[in-house]
Amino acid sequence: MERSPYHDIPPLRALKAFEAAARHLSFTRAAEELFVTQAAVSQQIRHLEELLGAPLFKRLHRKLMLTEDGQKYLPEVREALDLLAHATRSIHPTVDPSTLTISVLPSFASKWLVPRLWKFHEKHPEIQIHVSAFDWLVDFENNEADLAIRSGRGAWPGLVAHPLLSEDVFPVCSPKLLQGEHPLDDVENLRYHTLLHDDFSREDWYVWLKAVGVDHPDPRSGLTYSHTSLMLDAAIRGHGVALGRTPLVDEDLQEGRLIRPFDFSLPADFAYYLVYPERKAKHPAIQAFRQWIMQEASSEESNRIHVST
């Protein structure tokens, strides 16, 4: 069989991550633009560099620079992405007004959205929902999704952004860790337990331990998982202590699968937002979904405040 001439083309999401990071010279700003985490952008670029067999960026202290290979590669990548975008826009595919494709981070989908989505379906059975759970960019220009739920600061040019849920960060664990030789009833006893991490918040334990004035255990130690939901599953099984984030741990706390061994929490820098292009603001299905999810989020925030007080 003849080999495809496009066999060696890297994944499109890796090329998009490279272009955005090269334009901003910042993985953080690229992540905000692409509605993904900094870790996801870094992972895509590492994958691209491995495929090419050459580094594309010089990672300096608090500074990012393109290598010589990166400078050569960038104009060609931009031209290719521009051609793809132009070709796609020229077709103008017909969108079914009764169908909504929602792009959402996998952990938020499994821990918050999916357990509640049946309520929307009962209220609007005429609207078909497709949940697309990925870490990478959703391209609204190419109709990859109608709307998205993303974590960030809420400032995305060309998009309408509605704040949904704030985040607080605090340790969570299985109730069984309150028993045994070193019960987790005092922050000093963290030294005897395994710390759990995910790829999206590697610095959280360092910040939390510093805030409570504890220099142990090593915030880099423990087990790391690719997604928050996997980390929380490990915590539920008693494999260690995780830093949970509202709203991702609310249901597990209410059902008793997880507990908060300590009261202290930190406000997160990011919050969850519902986002979509300005041109789609009057789409009837989007309006219906927006009204429903904002009511759900408002009720969630109110219940959380009531419980905490």
C-alpha cells in the first residue's frame, strides 16, 4: 500500500498550541486563549518537539523564546492553519438549531456537568446535547462546538463569558484516613500520608502548605494523575490526600465519599465560565442552555455558602 503523503503531519491541536505559545511567548497566555490548562499546552508542545526531533522553545527563567528551528517552523505553521481556517469557513456547514455541542474539561464533565445534565434534558427534550470532553482547544470558527465551559479569568476576545462557579482549594481524603496509627486529625500528620496531584495544579500543594505554615511533606512528593477526576478517585479509595477544588468535590463531600480533614481553604485564581461566540448569542438552544446552567450554578453557590456558614 502506498504511504500517505500526509503521514508525518503532527496533530492539529499540537500545531495550534505551538502557534499560540509562539505568538504570546507564554504557555500561560496560550492556555487562556485556547481554553486549556498550561500543562496541556506544555504537553502538546513537548509531543510536537518529540515528533520533530528538535526543541522549538528555549525555556528560560520566567521567559520563553523560540529556538532557530522554532522561528523557521512558525511562519509555515501559521500559513497552513490560515489555509485550513479559510477553506472551512468557505463551506459554511449547516448547523442543526436543535443540537448543541458543548466543549468541557473532562473532570468538570464527570464531576459536575454529567450528574446534572438529565435535568436539562427533562426540561428541553427537543434539544439534542453532545458533550465533547477534551483538554485542548475548541475552535468556534470551525464549528467544533457551540459553547464551552472553561476555567480561566473570563477575558476572551470575541467571546461572551458568563461566570458560573468560583473555586476554593482545600485538602480532601477518605474518611478512613481519620483512623489508624497516624489519623489525619492534625495538619502536622500530613507528613505520614501520600500527597495526590494532577497535571493541572502541580504547585497547589506548595502554596497550601506554605499558607498554613507547614514545611512537610515535600509538596513535590506523592502520586500524580493526568486528570483531576482520577486524582479524586484515588483519594476516595484512601490512597492519599488530594487538594480538592469546589465545585469538583462538592458531590463527593455531600455523599460522604470524601471529607475535609482541615477547615483552611484558599481561593483559586480561576473560575468556571460559560463561553460562546458573540454571533451565537441569540441561538435559541444556547439561550435555553445558558438560562438552565446559570440557575444550576447559582443554586450550587448559594447552597455552598449556606453550608459553610
